[in-house]
Amino acid sequence: MAVLLIAEHNNKELRPFTLNAATAASQIDTEVHAVIIGQNSENAAKKLSELPVVKKVISIEAPHYENFTAENFAPAIVKLAENYSHIVCSANTFGKNLMPRVAAHLDTSQVSDIIKVISPDTFLRPIYAGNAFATVKTNDAKKCVTIRPTSFEPCESSGGTATIEKGEAGEEFSNTKFIKREEIKSDRPELGTARIVVSGGRGMQSGDNFKLITEVADKLGAAIGASRAAVDAGYISNDHQVGQTGKVVVPDLYIAIGISGAIQHLAGMKESKVIVAINKDGEAPIFSVADYGLEADLFEALPQFMEELNKLNTIQK
Amino acid sequence: MKILVAVKRVIDYNVQIRVKEDGSGVVTDNVKMSTNPPDDNAIEEAVKIKETGKATEIVAITVGEEKAQETVRKALAVGADKGIHVKTEGVLEPLAVSKIIQKIVEKEKPDLVFMGKQAIDDDCNQTGQMLSALLNWPQATFASNIEVKDNSLEVTREIDEGLETVEINIPAIVTCDLRLNEPRYASLPNIMKAKKKPIEEINVSDLGIDITPRVQQLKVEEPPKRKAGIKVANVAELVQKLKNEAKVI
């Protein structure tokens, strides 16, 4: 039986992590079908059909799917599930919200946030904020799996010619009403997929001081991250949070500024290829994962960092 | 209005966990245990709602071995009125826990069920959503703000793109984010009073649910270690290393 991938999108375009989830799905079984549920989402459905790993697209549209409410989505997916051995989705807030609802309807024990497909029923997943890795084997006939997107490469996004089939919409769940979504728009790269991430912690001392981070990030073409302490203190909005319960990032370069390195923050960034830590406390745990540590006052180091970057002839983008 | 709050006993968030040498799991003997952090936020929110007069009773429930009851006792000390301990042994999966809580919901008939959005041990992030599916109730996950209305809640949810607001009709499930509130500490007199509050003990076998694990944990291992890094003397050296050694800028 084939694998059913649940596409994440914004009704116009696919969300980037759908491509990573597609890769994971194709490692479970080469027969990958993808379902896209939305409203006026033809364009995103078309994009989905162009992923070479996707063999068939099922597009389900209805007004009550416009805002991706899990209570509306789950029954539609459950109805499709009988034809599939696996149901797969990204373990971001979309998939985390939706998949357990699907799994419970199917009486399946979900496997969350896998980082590796060992075989179609056996997966590797981090536990305890990534301080241990568990190899788990699911004995359920139908398997609901969410994947950690940054642990899988995005699949090719063009060249595929999957057929697009219309699926049947389910009823509306009337006890949940979408009110609004406040998305923070930015010209910077997305935190989850950026090549470089510059993050600030409590050491930044104020929201205003984050402009020092912004300058460096703009110079490097980087996304801006933050520790939970910085978000809790109101220096920056929650969508920047990196950590166990925030976003997990694996950029080529992660620069942690004024971040002490609590276990839950390390969980979100310690797989980064190169880690830089700038902190005035030489004993801070962040230095234990840093490839390059600089023990310095960030308010002196950051202006110097800008100066040094300005001296470079070229900066990779 | 009655609020049921689910709490889980986990290894304290400050403990650096150790993997057992035989790969069978994580060392829990003689390790400090606490209430799962966002479950504390769930209790706090319920207590705050009761303080505004909008809730009349808070029931704290835990599922697990004998010592799990400590988490219920702590919830009673910060303001829950009564406790329920469903006694189980061995591995419990979120699906099993949600089925157990479903049974308790049918008996206790709460208007709201609160719990943390994720347990920091297995990091599954499933139980609230599963319970919500089993009951066919609305769910508001990852809540960072809750406003109680007449027959509904308006909940702000933390999502990857920013914030989302939904209105959910009661009865409903809310899973709580750490930013929802600042959990209070129990005062000594309240800890003493909590010792007199009732905790109902229920054996899971009396609920008639199959809680056999469906997922086998084959092996637990330490993640690959990062190789030790170096300290650089100054910013110029740092930039030079990033440019010429790591070649990332």
C-alpha cells in the first residue's frame, strides 16, 4: 500500500517543509500520494503534482478548509486512510496540531518527529529534547508518522507530472471558529530553512538591542532566531524561538549571541553544521556545543563583528 | 464550570539525562522528578479562571505509577480542589493516556480539559489532540492566551508563522504553552491544606481499556557527540576562522 503525504500550504503555495516531508515519505515507500486540503488551492495543488516523488495528488477544497483547522481536516484524511499504509506530515505546528487527531480516529499510536527512516515500520526519533535517540518500531497496521523537516533534504520541486484527483469534502466542524492569523512578514530568509541563523538571548537585555542582531543578520543574509528567555522577556516575537518547543534549525552557521545554552535551547540548534557562541560568561553551557566560542561582552563584540564583516571583499549568500 | 487538568510526572527539566548502558532507556533511579513544565501552566490557568469566578471546580488528574501522585498533590497545593490518580505500570503511550482520560471525562463531565502541549520526556505532543478527537470536542493547541466567554473560549495559539486566534465552544480541550502564564509556587500553608484534599485512586484495569503499547522501543542511545570546539581570542580571529577555516561566510 502507498504512503499518503499531507501537504502543508497557504492556499497559494506549498509551504517549504512539504518538500522535506515528501522526501521522508518516499523513503518509506516509493508510491507516494499527496493530499492537499484547502480553499482555492489549485495553484498549490499544481505545485504538488510537480514534485517528482509524488505519484498522485488528491485535492480537496471547501470554504471550511481555508484556515487549516485540524477538526475539519482530520475526518477528510481519515476517509482516505483506508487505502494507505502510512500517513505522513511535517512535525511543525501544522502537523503537530493535526496528526494526533487523525491517529486517534484511526486508533493508531502515532510516531512523532522522526529524524530517520530505518525501515517502513522502524524509525529514529529524538526524546528528552534530543539528549537521547530512540529507535522505535510501530506494530500498528496503519502508521501515522510526523517527520522533523530539517532532518530530511527537500525533494526536487519540478519535473513531476502527477495526476490531480478531486477528493470529497467532509462536513464542517461547527464548534471551532477561526478568528484571525497574525503572520509576521519579513524579507529575511525563513528561520527553518535559512543557511545562516543569528540568534539572541536574554543577554541582549532589550528588544531595542536586537537591532544589533538585525544588522549582522542583514549583512549575512541570515534569519533571526531567539532563545525562549528572549521571547518570554518580550524582546522578540514567538515565531523566532529556537528550541525544544520552538523551531528546530540546522543551518550551515548558527551564531548564538548572549544565549547561555539551556537544554531546551540546545535541542533546537545543536545539529547546526557550525556553531558560534558569543557570551561574556566563559562557563556558559552554549560553549560546550560551539565550534568557535568568543568570551566577550556582546555589546562590544557585535559592532566589531560588523566592522570585520564590512572589511571582507565577499560574503557568501 | 468544571475544569479537568491533566499533569504528568517527568524528569525535572534541569536534569541532564543519562542513557542506560544497555540501551533500554534513560536512567530514572535517584533522578529528580517534577511536573511536566507546561502542565504547571495548565494548572495555573485553571486556578486563575476559578479566581475570576468563572470556574467552580478544578480536578487534577494524573496517570501512572505510585509516585505520579506527587504531581496531583502539587496541583492541589496551588489550587485544584480534588485529585484523580489512575494507577498504571509500565510504558504508556499518548493514545492509551487519552483513552484513559476520555473515560474519566465521561465520569467527571468537565466543561474544559487543560494540559501541557507536550511532555518534555517523550516529546510526543499528542495527548490533547487525541483526547479531543476521541471526545469529538474542539481543540486549541499551543495556547498562549485564553479568554473565557459565555459558552466558549477565545484562544491565541502559537504557530510557526506567528499567532492564530480561534474560538472554541465549550466543552473543549486546550493544550498550554509555557508563555500562557507564570505558574505560582505553593505556599507552605497551602501545601499542608493540600494533604487533606481528596485524591481518588482508580486502577486502570477497572476502566476496561486496552493500553498495550503499539510502538516498541527497540533501543535508546546517546546522540552523536559534537567534536570539541575552540575559543577564539577576538572578533577578528572569529571572522577569519569562519571565512577561511569553516568557509561558511
